[in-house]
Amino acid sequence: MFKDIEHLIRLAAVIVIAVAAFVVLRAAVIPASFGQYGHYRGAAIAETAARPIAFAGHDVCEGCHTEEAEQKKLGKHVVVACEACHGALARHADDPSALTPAKLDTAVLCARCHEANSAKPKSFPQVVTADHSGGIACDTCHQPHKPKIEDEKPGGKK
């Protein structure tokens, strides 16, 4: 019936070899715990739990830094966790001499949230940092722990 059946046999052999190679490679690459909890790797839970704690939490920060906490409660950043700006400081909370937080570059840090972006709500304070400050650090004019609407510049610019 088929005069060149050997071509079909070769094609079938290539397909079988490709499928077998895929199955072997997949078994070697995919971890055994994959799929244990849905489309996730079950061992990831234990691995994550075994990692050292990096964040102290704002309650711990506010326990020692009461003056900053009181300022923050009066400003617009009341809902922003301390470590959102200052970074993970669990080591500092455990032993303040073990880690001294670095001085923040507010010209860069504040822009992470407040750089003008059309995707942000219009009510969210946004600035074009190049026009607004010319690279001057934000904390030169604004109090980061207690920003408020009154920080607005003449002409409606922030």
C-alpha cells in the first residue's frame, strides 16, 4: 500500500524518542513535591519557614522609635510600614548594635512611590522629580514621617 513505509517508521521512531526524552528530562527537572498543593512545590513551604526572619514589623520599630511613630501617626504615611522605606531590620530590632540602618537617599526612595505615573490614582500625591526638586533630597523640604497636604508648593505643585 505505502511504497515508502520506512519514512513513516523513521518519523514514528523520532516522535517516540522525543516523547521519551521529554518524559525523562521532565522527571529530572521537576521537583518531586511539585503539585503536592495544587500547582505549587510543596517543599517551598518548609524552605520558606526555615529562612531567617528579615522584617521586624512596624510595632517593633514603634516600640523604640516613639518620636518618629508619633510623627507618623499625624501624617499621610500612617499606613506605610516602617520597613517599606527603611528596609528589613529584624537584625537591628534584635540587637541595635548589630545593624545600623543606612541614611536614606530620599531623592531616590520617595520617587519609588511618588514619581508621576498615569496609572496611579489622581488623588495620590505624584511629582515629576526632575522638575520638582532637581535632584535635591525630599527631606530637605518635606518631613518623611509626617508628610501632609500643607507641604504643597504655590501653584498646586507638590
